[in-house]
Amino acid sequence: MIEVSRFTKRYGEFTAVDDLSFSIGPGEVFGFIGPNGAGKSTTIRFLATLLRPTSGEAWIAGHSVVGDPMAVRKVIGFMPDDFGVYDGMKVWEFLDFFAVAYEIPVKHRRKIIDEVLELLDLAHKREDYVNGLSKGMKQRLCLAKTLVHDPPVLILDEPASGLDPRARLEMKALLNELRGMGKTILVSSHILSELADFCTSIGVIERGKLLAAGTIQEIQRQLRSHRVLKVKVGDASTARARAVLEDDPGIRSVDAFDHTLTAEFEGQDEDMGRLLVRLIDSGVAVQSFAEETISLEEVFMLITKGIVN
């Protein structure tokens, strides 16, 4: 759905983004992560057809960002990290303004605006003036205007920026709902906890260079030469569980603490399944059995520091 090929943007001697390439499939939620100034907003503005590249190209839903920007604008909903509202406009008038810009026929506009207001839980604010809305409500309104023309692709630049904790949670719930609707979403943030729960894939950018891209699981496995299993067992099963684990050819090492065993493991998902069956067949009272994952914060630190275990 989104394909970026060797995008570069220079400002004089300064290179903001350097030879960036990645792809996002239909229905994916791609978390674009990196510190402030890494090149996220530059890339997003390019994809939103607001910035010409120094070199490179991108395609969204088959349309060239460079060669056919008008076609791209019809299939994307863009939410910038900073936006203004029009004083003296009511909420419905603000959305109607964008509906007109997207050439939505007048006979359909009322129904579409009401549906978007309902989706974003703004129906009760329909007649309110936009300049009187709270920061969180203005963010919702900006997201609402990106949905007026029902685009298949959403490009969201720091959508939770400046929100209080409650509003952040509400924004995350909204993005999860949009994901459930099948939208392809590129969402940037420097607050990684905002992305961990709903992204299907991520890209890590720093100083204009893409350091890694793929599913979170793929990147985790690139960073670790082994998988880590956490096995919690009943009080009397620790020694037996340890013996079963250490006897398995895929286990590299085992540590035990307070009835929880941590094992370095080399194998596939089916090997993990067989190992669990062996533990149960050996009489081990398994209370939990799972692969330990790396948080997005840890992924980012490992990649940007160049640490590979």
C-alpha cells in the first residue's frame, strides 16, 4: 500500500533524510519511531505530497507521490503534528469545509459528517466552536477531518503530541478502532509506549537513516541470536523442569529463580510446542510458558547503540 524507494532530502549541506526505503502492506499499522529531529516528519511530509524530494520516489495505493500528487491526496488522510483551527467555525462547519475540499457532494456531506463525529465520539460537540475545544478534542477533530473522505491510508504525525494521559489512552483506543476497520496506518511517535500495543510493524530512524524495519518479532530476532523462554512452575516442579529443559538440544542455558525458569532457546515455534509437551508429560506443573519479548524501548536502544547480542 505504501512503497518508499531511496527517498533523500537535503537542505543545502544538511541531509535530513538519507536514502530511505521501506514498504507497508495493506492493513498494516507501521510505527515510525525515532527521536525528535530524526527525519520522521520530513518523510511524512514527503508522503503527504507537501515536500519535494531531493531524490527518490514513493507510491501510495499505486499512485506516484512525485508524479501524481493529486491522486495520492485522494487516498490518504494526513494528520500533521501541528495544525490550526479556524476561529468562529463550529465543529460541523470545520468538517464540512474539508468535505467540500474533497468534492464530496452536498447531499452526502451531512450523513458523512455525522458518522465521523459519532466514530470519534464528537457528536455532542457538533455545534461547539472549534477554538473553544480542549487540546484532546482538537486532536480528535483533526483526526476526524482526515477521515471525511474515507481514505484507505492514514498518515499520522505524532497524533498524541501534547495530550494528557487520559487523552493519550483515548487516542490509542481510536487508532485501534481504525486498525480494526482495515485502514493502512503510518503513525510516527517518539513515545514508544504509544505504539507497542497496536503496531504490526515498525521502522527505526535516527539522523535521517533507517536503521531497521519489519515486524517487531523479526527485529527482535535480529537483535538476539537466540530466543528466551520464561517458564513458571509449581513449587515442587522446579528441579524436574530444569532437568527437562537442560536435556533438550535446543536449550543453551537455564536459570531458575523463585519457581520461574529462564532458558535461552534455539528453535522454531513448533520446537517450543514440543518442549511444552515434554514438560507436561514429565509431570511438571506448568503455570505459564511464553517467549520473553523485548519492549520497543529496548529495541530502539539496542538498534541505535549498535548493540547486538
